[in-house]
Amino acid sequence: MNRFTPNTDRGVPSTLAGHGGRYLVRGGQVETLEGNWRPHRVVVTHFDSVEAARSWWSDPAYSELKAMRQRSTTTNIILVEGLLGA
């Protein structure tokens, strides 16, 4: 059961913004077009650099929110370097 709800994660956007991050996708309907992956929820964030993303991930301001999520749900999180200048 996912107990990390919009009410629980309301503090996350400000921690993202503090590192120049923003949501590109946050929830919404998911349709698998190919393969076996069947996620229930997808969140995609954008940072200006890998370093900024790592800085957010290790930020003490995010640590308690991250811990709440980790206690309440199972997630898969990856860091992907994007296209330069995109």
C-alpha cells in the first residue's frame, strides 16, 4: 500500500526548487506500450546537472521526507544524464 500521498509529500517541491529541480511528470495515467514494466505511478524530475540532482538527494531538508517515503512505499529511483542543452 502506498501511504506516501500528495498530503505527505507536499514539502518535496520546495526541496526540489532549492536545487533548481522541477517536476516534468508527477503521477497521471500510465500506459505500458511495450515490455513488462507496470508502474503504478511515475515521477520525472529535471535538474540542470547531475550534481544538482545528487545535491538534492543528499540535502538534509529532503532527508525526512525521503525517509517517510522509504518507510511507506517501495520505489525505484534512477538518475539519468540527459542531453546537453536540452
